[in-house]
Amino acid sequence: MTVDERKITLVSEHEGQKFYFCSAACKQKFDTDPHRYAHKI
């Protein structure tokens, strides 16, 4: 999914990189285990 970084308020940072989310549920899932998802980018 693509999100507009200028409009999004749900942001997490992992290893110096910012990740933007469309929903609080997605952000929470990422925050619980960022290594699981960050490598897919």
C-alpha cells in the first residue's frame, strides 16, 4: 500500500528509517516486531 508521507500521522522508526502506516492496527503490529516486517522493503 502507498501512503502520502505528508499527510500521514502514524509513523514508526526502526534502525534510522521511518515507516508510515495507514492504520493504527498496522502500526501496532509493526511496533511489536519490526524486524519481521522491515526486511521486506
